[in-house]
Amino acid sequence: MNPTAPSPSIVTAGGPIVVFDGVCALCNGWVRFLLRHDRRTGFRFAAMQDAVGRDLLHAHGIDPADPVSFLLVDGEAAWHDSAAVIEVLRRLGGGWRLAVLLRIVPRRLRDAGYRLLARQRYRLFGRHEACMVPPPGTADRFL
């Protein structure tokens, strides 16, 4: 754990955190999608390249040096891979809640598809040189 970063339990007390790859074009698009559709402004965001994101990944058993997983943390609870995507969409409310129907697909298959996409994300969607800059009016949601 990084001694300069707050402990994961202190950080997660403020509500759900989406840990994302800050240099991945697909992941940045996902964050912009969530900022646009999160009407309750409940989600906060941490890039896995920053101290808070790295510490959260590590605290939940994900290797920050080989991050092929998406992580959602809410207090003591955490979801990763396809379960995290489904949980985020469920929490958006409205028609997005229908994503829970994906749970009928066995998790092993969902996660295999998720990890295949995650491992190819830079090649398929591109990579930025630096982490995304939060859009105007959203900086307080980024840790």
C-alpha cells in the first residue's frame, strides 16, 4: 500500500468507486458514459495508474501491474470483471437495470469474454499517453 494515499477503507466510505484504466480509450469512453448517465452522481472514479486506484486493486487481489479487470468497490463490497459491469449498469437505474439479465449467462463465460476484450483493449480501441482529464464540473468525482 502506498503510504501517501488514504487507506482503501477510508476512501470507499464515500460511496461506490469505479477503478478504471486511465490510459485506455475504451475505459475512458466507459467513464464518460457513466458521467453522462449517472443521474444520481453516485459513482466516483479512480484511475488504476494513480495511488488510490492501485491501492484498491491491490486490496481486492488484482495485480496493478497486470490489470485486466474492471473493479467496482462500495464500502466492504467489491465486484470485478463482468459482475462489476452488470452491477454498475444496475445502479444506473432505468432501462440499464435490464443488464442483470446477463446473469443468466454463466459467470465463467461472461468473465472469459470480458477478459478477452480487456486483454485486447489497447490494440482494438487505442491507448492515450496520459490519464484522462476529468470533464468540466466533474473533478470532485475523481480520486
